[in-house]
Amino acid sequence: MQKNKNDVDIEALLYDVSDLANKVSGMGINTHREFWRDFLDNMYDNQPMPAFPANRKEIKDYYWKVSLRFTLFLREVKNLSWIGATHLSEVVGGFLMMPLSDKKRPKMPFKFTADLIEKHIMKSHRDMFGIKAINSVSFLRALYFFAEYLASENMFSPQERKHAEDTDFQKTCLLFLDGASFQTSFLFSQASW
């Protein structure tokens, strides 16, 4: 995929997607030209809406567009694979959508607090044995990169920028990562192999 996409790029993409869809027919992979054209347009051409929307559908669309642009940032700036970039973007998208799934409307589009991060980890990255360390570390890594992305795109409002600076968001991610690393190494040291 290129920034200056053309019909040849779309045709090649559709050929690959159709081939994959035929190989794994039960996955329901979308092979419609319009879907992929819209997907690429949103990823490469459209900046997220400048004003944070008011209703739930528009907020979901807003976060979807932000997630697509974040995927591109991870691919082009952080040099991650498409699969890795997509995974981290989806992890952040799940975090951003958390208030909507709790039937709340976020007041700020990008609010990061230790309490929200911990709540998300406890809700989304745990099983009957405890917190899934690898998923949690992946989530924190994604948030760390997401803060860089928001800063690079000037997407923090003045209020959000102040909040992020006051809480030193990236430092909070690193502290969580240190804690997760300590807990993981402690668990491994206690395991009887």
C-alpha cells in the first residue's frame, strides 16, 4: 500500500484479500472494493474530526479513524509490521471505547489516568488465574506509542495536554510496565519447573 494509492494498488490489494478470503472462508473477510477504498481513504487521507463529537455513533467513528491513523503511525514511524501495528491499534481502540461500553460518554476524547488504565487491564486483560501479563504489557506499550502519536499529530486539546503533562502519562505507562515486569519475573521465579 502506498500513500499515493491508485486503482492498481486497490486491484492488487483486492486480489490478495480475495485469495486470503478463499483460503479461510469462515472468517468473513470483506472483499468489496468500496470497503477497502473507504478504509484506505480514512487511513491515509482523512484527519480525525477536529471537534470531539456528541453522539455515540460519531464517537465510535471518531475513534475508528484515530485508530486507523495510529496504525499508519506505528507502521511508518515506529517501523512495526502491519500485523503488529494493527494489533496495538486495536488494543488502544478497545481502551478508547471502554466508556462507551459502560454506557458513558467521554468528556475528553483522550483521557489517561492510572485508574482508567488499571480498570481496563482488570476488565480486559485478566482470566481466572489473574492478570495476563503479556496482554497487559502489550496494552501499555500501545498506550505509550499512542501518547507519542497524539503529540506528533497535535491531537491533544490544551486541557488534555495539561492533564497528560500533570500525570506524566508516559511515565505512568513505564511504571505499570516495571510493575508488570516485576510481577512476571516474580511469578517465574516462584514456578517449580
